[in-house]
Amino acid sequence: MLFFFSVIFVKVEEANELYKVCVTNVEERRNDLENTKREILAQLRTLVFQCDLTLKAVSNFFSILKARRKDHQARHGGSHL
């Protein structure tokens, strides 16, 4: 009977150790995922900022083209451009 309880005790200890290893693995994976999420969000913010700058530059460029076209049409008459 003592042997039976010794075997059960050993199995319980093994299960506890395995549980601790699993908890540690989960924490490591959670930290890795959090770091990855943080990096992706930082890269995404950078891309959005770059897109915003590009859109503003392109909008400004087309505004200048439109103003030049109107100026040209006013000076030369007609709308052949």
C-alpha cells in the first residue's frame, strides 16, 4: 500500500513539474506575441505616416498643376490643355 502511495506521489510531482514548464512556456509565448504585436504596430504607424506624407505631397502637386493650368488658360485663352 505504501508503494502505491509513493507511485502516486511521484506522478503528482511529475505532473506539477510539467505544469510549471507549461506555464513558463505559455508566458514566454505570450511575451513573444506581445513584442511581435508591438513591433508590427510600430511599423504600421510608420507606414501610415509615410502614406500620409505622400498623399499630402501628391495633393499639393496636383493643386499646383491645376493652378498652373488655370493661369495658362487665363493668359492664352481657351481650354486646349
